[in-house]
Amino acid sequence: EQSVALIVGESGFGTGFLVAEGILVSNRHVVDGEFISMMEVHFPSADAQHEGPYSAELIYKDPKRDLVFLRVRTDLPPLPLAEDFKFRRGQEVVAIGSPGVFEGELRMRLENAVNVGVLSTETRVADNRYYQLGLSINHGNSGGPVINEFADVIGVATLKGPSQEALSFCIPADEVARSLATAMALSEDEILAGQGNHQAQTTVRSLIILSHVYEIALSHHVAYIEASLEDGGTAD
């Protein structure tokens, strides 16, 4: 558990885990729309010396799979990937993550919560392989490890059924390993180029959101002026 991270951004949060020395893996959608420099990485189950918060540095976003790799300056041990894992229907697995509960008066974030379930089936979504899990994951679990009885990571939690309970999906460990190998082989120039692209995309997205907020505020302001004039007031 000490190597499982809570990743907090300006607009949301998710889970990740150390997959190599100083390398954190999570879902790409956890960081999309976020300025990496504004994000914080915490290790809620580590001792006070290693808990953080840490800053992160983008290494690689997989363009096909929903995976991202971040550099974090920590000496906590990585979790082993079960690269030679053989799928076995009904095998018990454990997911660790930090889901949020935001309903009515119940508003909290459960840090490094443990959820037990089983492997259900292998499937494909948008031509990508997944393991379907018989356990519940929620907002905030994204990017967390799914581990077997030997504490090896067999997948990265990434999707859930939109309305069904205990219907979730993880990216198989062998595909995570391939993506990690690509990330580790990048030159510093390639990493810097990827960081620049992410920064530009996030900036554009932020400007679009701000423009929509401005349009909404302006429309409300115009409506207020029109109502004031109809009541005999002045535009001032």
C-alpha cells in the first residue's frame, strides 16, 4: 500500500502506483486538462517521511492506451508487474485506490481503500484488451493497481460500467509493461516535447472553458440590464 499514490489536480483526483524506481503510472485521463506543475502526489499509506506531497514531471502519455507515466522523486519501492500472468476466471483480486463519495451530506475521499473481487472475463473495448472485474470502482480509483494473491500487479483500474454495480475493467499488466518500456526508452528531448504538447493542450482547454464561463456571465449580465431597464431603471 505504501507505493500506491493519490494524485490531486486542480479539477480532480485519481490513483497511481510506482511501477519502476521513481516512476508512477496512472490513467491518462487523470492528468488530461491538468497542469502537471500544479498537481500533487501523496502516498497516504507511507510513513511521514515518504508521504509527501511530491511534485511530478510528465514522462509519457500513451496515445493508444489510457496510461500516463510521471517522474516522482521518491525512493519508495515499485510494485512488480505480473507480465507473465495467465488469466484465470474467478481468481480473487484486490483493487487499491482513493474513490470519492459526493452524495448529499456524505462528502469525502477514501484514501487507499481496498476492494476485493474476482476476475470475470477478458474482453475488448474500442479494440483494446481489458480484464473485466467483478468488483466496484468509482471516481478516484482510476489508475490504481489491481493485484493478485502474490501482491503482483495484474492490471491498472481504468473503466466502470456507467450504471451497473461491480462491473469494472483494468488494463492488463503486459500492456502496461510495453507502455512502460516505451516511456523508459524516450530521450530527454522527446520527454520535453511531450511536456510542451501537454502544456499547450491544457492551456487551450483552459482558455475554452474560460471563454464559456465569460459568455455565461455576460449573458446573465445582459439579462440583468434588460430586466432593470424594463423596470424603469438605468443601464448604470
